[in-house]
Amino acid sequence: MADGRLTTHVLDTMHGRPAAGVRLQLFRLSGSQQTELAASMTNADGRADQPLVSGDAFSAGTYELLFYIGDYFRGMGVQLPDPAFLDVVPVRFGIGAAGQHYHVPLLVSPFSYSTYRGS
């Protein structure tokens, strides 16, 4: 079994804390096809409880991780414009070495986000 895995972490920069309760979806992309691999919610620490994909199911290729940020901020009582500036944040990234740990953190507010390959 391969040791590779994909994890994520969401930090709410508006409130200065982990973003608990953010809905996530992970897709593998191949041409025009999307295959859903995982759906999860972030825990109290802003992390998915388990890797989104790992082991033999984790392979090189292109992936897209969707973060349902608008729902999260609405649930926090934040008044968002209609439509929200950020509602679903897609992060599309490539996996070149499936035997490694890839971590995709998201730092987010209602009007901005950033991401990077974390550890």
C-alpha cells in the first residue's frame, strides 16, 4: 500500500480561528470527467478527521477540492452580499508523486482566500 495521502485545513481569517463545519468535496479530474472521491466536513480544529484520499486510492493526476465557504460564513451569522463574493472556493492542483503527503490549507474570509502546499 502506498503511503501518500491528501489532507486539508481551513482557517477563518475573519474571526482568527479554525473554520469548523466547512463542507468539502474532492474530485479527481480526467479530461472533462470529474469523479467524486470524498465529501467531508471540517472538525473543531478546521481539519477533515481523516485524509481525504490515501493509500492505493491516491494517484498522480489533477484534483479539485471544493470548499463551501459561503455556507460556513452564513452559518456564523456573517451578512454576505447576494450573491456572495465567495461562495464555493475551488482549488485545482496536481499530484505528481502519489507516495507523498500533500496538504492543501485554505485561509479564508468572506472576500479573500489563499492556499499553498503545506506539510
